[in-house]
Amino acid sequence: MAISYFVRMRARAGHEQAVHDLLLSNLVRIRAGEHGNLAFAVHRSRQDPREFWLYETWIDEDAVSRHESGEAFKAYKERLRPLVEGESVLFGDTEPLAVRGYTIAPPGPTLPERFVRALGTNDAELLREIYDPDVVLYTPLGWPIRGLDAVQGFIGQFHGGYPGLRVTLHDQFASADGERVCFRFVIHFRNSGPFYGHAPTGEVGTMSETHAVRLRDGRIVEQFVGDNNFSIPHLELVAWQMSFPRDTPDPNRVIAEAP
């Protein structure tokens, strides 16, 4: 369960800058390696320059414990205490119910973890859980593949051509609003079955991919595949001489460009 704290305090006269600097030092410490923080903000009143507010959200109580148990945090609290008016301190201990700006992760596996399991097992029920029915998949062999049924058929071809494939997740990121996710995984394969009608080669290897996805209501509605090495593409393009789409316009707007 995520936890949010709201803290109000008022600096003693003449100590406003010291309090200001100490509160901002939290951000430096958190960025240096305190994991589990979703949001941390320092605010100063526009009406009273001696009044400060903190807002912080942590993924769970263990993250809070790690944050507060370090020697640097304890030293910070000892330095801050005499600089603020004790009676001015207000503390709120809350559970965030709805936010915009960061993601409150539900309990259990992340979407990339669920995707890797779905891809590795070809679990139809799990695939329906993680994919929007109107999903569009952009992959080198299909640009695009539209709809959940077509995506499931595409995944089924891989399980036919590479039975027993194993998938391992190695990195994952999510945007603050929870609408975009990027992750990198490796497919461990043996080509012992036919792939789109092509005879198996018996080749064994690993295939690294990076996927960028857009979510709608927590499910993948748009997915872009990036190949990081050429073990499987070599089979598709060299051994089997498969055709592939040449016209692959990006459906999203241009964010920046160079001459």
C-alpha cells in the first residue's frame, strides 16, 4: 500500500534559509539511492516566507522505513528540529486514493512481468488480461498487426516455431502517469518447429527485444517492438527469406526532428 505524508512547519525567525536548504537536501539524498519514492515536493507559502510544506509518497511502509533509518536522515532531523517552531508542526499520514503525476502500482506483478509470463507460456487468459481488444502491434514482420485475435495468432506462431521458449525480463520503466511502459527482455529459443510454414533449422540462441507500449485502462493498446540483436531476424530474412513490410510510417506525431 502506498503512503503519503503531508508536513507543515514554520521556521524560526532568521532561520528561513537554513530550513529551506535542509528540506531541499531530502531530494538530493533520495536521488542518490533511496528507492521506493514516488513523489517528493517541498513547498513554501506565498503569504508567509517562514512557512514550509512537505509532500511525499512512498510505495510501502518498507520504503518509508529504509528512508528514515539511515544515518543521513537522522542527522537531517537533528539539524532541522531546533530551526522550526515546534508548535507549528502539523503531520498528516494518508493513503493516496487517486493521483495524477505518478502511478500507484497495484499489488502483484508489474505489466512487463505479466507480459513476459504471457509471452513465455502463451496463456490465452493472461493475454486477454494484459491486452486491450483493439491493440495495435508494430513489429518488423507486421506493421501493423491489429486486434487481440491477430496478436494472439502471432504469438502462437512463435510457440509453434520455438516450442519450449523461455523469456526473461531484464529492465522496465513506466511513465509517471502510468500510461506508457518500456521494458527489455530476452527470448531463449530453439527452432524445432515450423514458423509460418517454414521448416525448422534447429538453431539455438537468444533474442533481446525492447518494447514500448501505451496503455488504456491498464491494458496494452499500442505496442512497438525493437529488436536488439539479429538471431531470430537472421532466420526470418536469411534462412527462410521471409517478406516483411517496407512501408512502416510511425502513427504518432513527431516530437522533435533534425535536418
